[in-house]
Amino acid sequence: MKLIKNVLLLLLICLSFINCEKDIIQQESEEIINLTKESPFSSRLVFSNEIQNNNIINDKLRNINQTRNNVNFESETNVFSIDTSIAKYVEKQDGSGYSYTFTLIRANNYSPELENLVLNIDNDTQELSATIVKYHYNEEQRTELLNTGHVSTHSEITVTPLDGDFSDLLTENNSSPCTINTNTYHITPKDGTFLEGPDSTCSHQGGAAGVCDVYTVTTIWCPPTSSGGGATTTTTSNPSSTNDPITTNTNGGTTTTSNTNDPTNDYDEIVTSPLLTAQQEISQCLDLSLVETNWLNLRDNEYEALQINTYIKDVGCNDVEGDIVHDAITAMIIDENLTFEEYFVQNMVFFKAPAAPIDDINAYLNCFDTSAPAELTIFSDQPVPGERETWTWSRDVGHAYIGITQGNTTRILGFYPNGDTVPGTPSTNRPFIYGNDQNYNSDVSITKNISSSQLSNIITSITNNTDNYDLNNNNCATFAIRMANMGGITLPSTENTWPFGGGNNPADLGEDIRESNIIGTEINTTTENAPQNNGNC
């Protein structure tokens, strides 16, 4: 009897553990499901021409300085500028409003902290509210923002509502207190999962290594007697709650609050995302001279600064790439008409001779029986898989090539310049050479069975070719398209541009293959290596 009681007790304990475990699993599942939501915001960079088309924003900026793109305020205590040549546009997905975020730069401020001017529009009322948002980053967080575009760890944020004339940036304003609450969203662009709260991080994305967009959502309610200015608050996290921010008075007599906006009164909800200027990011990476710094800060050179910054982000911040940027800036100072893109292309080798040249093309293709059918494949290694970008700052222009298989025999080959080729120079037209492209990267390919006569025509065209390689008119993609058409794979001859030229290219060829619907063909969109050559004769 005692044994039976013990067994029953053990059984009850096991059932309790099982039920508890089920509850934990269910709770974890619900948490995971709750993470997968539609992102409430979207953002992109916008530039002077688009900013100037927004009359509400421009009217507000005009109060600072009549449509100038770099506005300076000076007083005994404040010297700063607002760069209005570029902004981060953030839109609420529910259509209720949007904001423009501009960088604010104070003179002689070398701290890692970041200040932004945020102009927020309510779509229902078309009213504009202005705030200064200050991110109290440390050096590590600032570096992470530069390298990844987001900060994965928590940082304090100071929010200052402004009067319409921006006088709070110049003088102290002790107007009535405002209630301010701030939440931070970390959103994954691809799958839409996000975490929110005053102390949220990108932990659901693996920390700083994950891809994550960061948004700050601030609600501001000011008493009817308040002008909306002068109330500066620093938002920190409450250890006892993930939802209740604490606001502490730093200037202007603000009150401490815990999500207590008066629901009977109107309040502003401001959405922003941290923004650094291209010049700030470049100077963080490179040791710039005073001459280089002044050149980058000129309004006429804003686009070149953006190009240089894009280049640094693509290739990384190191001494080799830094020397290229220093040399490029020197060249552009000397030649005012030279662009960074032009300098980069003219001084970098993009189109190279093959790593494995084919010395005897007849012998290379001699194993094929031209009286029998075969299989033809057109491969495209795109600079950016799935995109029509013809080149990248990392010197990738892609490559197009073909493969022929007959039984156990396979040959992979491409059409190359017999020597390195630089756009905009005489080297763009030179003798050709075929290359052995076995195991070459492929982002997309198309395969079709071809007849013996089609095989014969293709091999004859390859072995009898005498035309030069021409970067703009007869390149690797031109060759691949021509072979495809001879094999009954009718692909468009899409042309695109690159610095100092344009023509057929692997990027457009790859996208044309993806979009094709040719009977009797098989399309492979998996990024992988092409087959090895096989078969001896």
C-alpha cells in the first residue's frame, strides 16, 4: 500500500512538471509569435531636392535661414550647424504621420554623443512639431552605429521640444513643464520582428552582429499654457519594468512621469531614427587633414562625401582604402570637375584577364561530338545577387559565362580581355582570350537541351571568333547572350551604364534570366559554384 502511494505521488509530481513545462513552452511560443509583427515604421535617406519639395518642412527650415542648405547659429554659448542637405525620412505605416531627421553639429564637440533635429508632421492636422533628440552614446556605441547602422545596447536619450523659431537652441527657456515618454524599437527589416521598450536591445538578432533598424518614439504632452519649448528630459530605463520610462528634469522644470499623458489633451508622437552626416562618418574612420575636412564640408561636395562614405562602408575602414580616399580627395581638389566615382573607376582595375586562360580553344572543345545533341547553360555571377547594379565599390562587376555538357563531358568557359581593362581608357578595346571558368561563382543560370546543329554552330562561333573584347560593345555578357540565342534561349540584350561606359552586363543578364519564361528551360537561382570540367579525349 505504501509503495502504491509513493508511485502515485511520483506520478503526480511528474504530471506537475509536464504541465509546468507545457506552460513554459506555450509562453515561449506566444512570445515568439508576438515578436513577428508588421513593422510599424519604414525609413530611407532623402536629399536636398526631395526635402525642398515638402513645403511644410521648408517653411520651418526657412525660419532658420532662407533655404540655405547649411544653417549656422552663433551666440556666446552656442555655435552649431544643421545639415539640411540630407535627412532620414521615417514614415508611420498606419499613415498617421512622418518625420524628417537632420544632423545637428555643435562646434568643438568631440564627444561620441549624437544630436538630431527632428521635424514631425501629423497627417491629420498637418501640424509640425520640432524637437532636439540627443543620444548619449559612449565610444563603443558610436562605433557600432558607424559600422552597422544601429546601436544594439541601451543608451540614454534626451528630448527637447522646441518653439517654432528654434530660440531654445540659443537661449534658456523656462516655459511650463511638458510630459515626455520615450520608447525604442529594434526592428529586423527582413522578417518584421521587433522588440520595444525604453531599454530594448537587438538581443533577438544576436546583438550587434544582427541586422536591425532602430527607431525612437517620443510622446510629448504640454499644458495649454506651455509653448512646447524648454522642457528637456533624459529618458532612462526602469529596472522594475520594461514598459515604463522615467523622465528626469535636466532643464526647464519637467515632471517625472510613467506613461501618464493626459488622454483628454492632444499630444505629439514623434518618430525618429539616429542619423550621422557623411562627413562625420568619414572623419570617424579616417585621419583627415584640415584641407580635406574643409573640402568635405563644402556644400558643393555633399554628393561626393556621400559617395566616399558609401565606399568606406562597403569595403571597410582600413589603411589601404583610406589611402585611396586621401588620394581621391587630393585629385578632386586639383580637378573640380572630377568625381569620386570617376577617380575610383579610373584608378582601379575592374575587368581582369582570366585566372585560368585557355591556350587552345579547339583542344578545349574537341571532346564534343557535333553530330549529337547536348546541354547548354548560361551562368551569371552578379555584382549584387538579385539586383541590376552593374558594379560595386568593392570592385565587383560580376561575370557571365557558359557551360556545355554532353554525356559525361562538361566544359565551362567565358570571354575575357587579354589583359586588365580600365573603363574610360584605350584598354577597353583589346584582343580577347577565353577562360576556364569551372567552379566559378554563379548566382543564377538557365539550362536548355540543344540540338546537334545548334551545338555545332556554337562551337564553330567560339573557335572561329576573331572580334576584339570591347568593354562597352562585346564583353562577357554579350558573348553569353549570343551563345544563348544560338542555343534557342532567347534573352533580351539589356544594356546598362557604368562610369565611362555602358553595355550588356552580368547584373541585367542575371535578372533577365530570373524573369524569363522560356519553354524547355530550367532556371537555377541558387548561388553556388559552376560545375567542374569533366571528360577527357
